[in-house]
Amino acid sequence: MFCKTKMISSYGINLCRLCLKNKSCGQEHPLFNPLISGKRAALARAITLSESTLDKHKEEAAILMSSVLKHNSQNTSLRIGISGPPGAGKSTFIEALGLHVAERNNKLAVLAVDPSSTMSGGSLLADKTRMQQLSANRSAFIRPSPNRGHLGGVAKATNAAIQLCEAGGYNVVIVETVGAGQSEIAVANMTDLFCFTYTAWIWG
């Protein structure tokens, strides 16, 4: 059903070689139009597709992401990366910032990268449950994603998820890393602004 052209990888995103060159491969993913129309369900399904490890889903994601990157060529969204040690209040800070952003006629997406369950592979902490007010705001979209052992403080598909959120009309995207250390360089390279939260006792 979908394009069988050999895929290439760009910044962790699988892309169709022909689609990327603006040549027709004869296919368009059915999630693309609902996604750019602002359908939240389409965005959630598209992120799930980009996170899948099944070969069939990788092919579908390649077609979708090629269209998304072309659509986002003039995108001017603000990307913010937030990291910090456990208990520093990252989720509390993000909720306060997110409510402030949403109240000013912005659409906010929060991509919360969580540790992975060794049993299911899914998100272990589910930061969404700690942002109840923001979760109820219709101008905000919160997506917990498991890192599945991926280094750099983010998940393997985080860059694709950012692009999908931007295609969905979200002009502010916050990425919360799985934790603090010396490996959070990946999120710094994906965002325009990188913030570090900490507790007062860290500095004595």
C-alpha cells in the first residue's frame, strides 16, 4: 500500500528518498491531512507510528515524515528543552510555564520522555498524570514517551515527534528529558532553548 522506495535517515527520522526530493512516489499517508488540520487523535496516532519498531510501520512513517518535513519548511515554532535531576520539579515548572503559554493564544505540545518499563517497554512514570491542569487545557497536548534505553535524555523518535507536533499547529514545543546527567546533548541539539532545573541543595 505504501511507498517501497529505499528509506534514508535524517536526524533519526526515516524518510522516503523520492518524497524528500519532491518527486511523486504515488502515495500519501492517510494521517497527513488530519494531522495538518489539527486533529489531536491524528497527532497521537502519528507519534505512535513514528515510535513503532515494526518494519511495516517504519515504511508508513517514512512516507508521513517526508510530507511533514516539506510542510514544515517555513515553520517558526519555539522549541524548549527542560532537564534536571529527579525531584527538582520539572513537571511542576512545565505545567506553570505551559499554562502561561496557553493563556496567551498559543498551542503548546509537551513531549515528556520517561524511563521505560522492563516489562512492557512503555513509559514508567507518566509525567502527564502530574500535569492535571495542563492536561485539561484544550490548547495543550501532552505526550509521554518511553526512552527505551536511548541515550541523550530523549527517545529515539523524539525529533520526529517534534516535527509532527509542529505540523499539527503547535507553535511551542517543550521536551522534558528523562533525567539529568552529562548525556543530555541530544535534546540541546533539537531545541532552541535548553533549561536546567535543580533543587537548592545542589549548590549548597
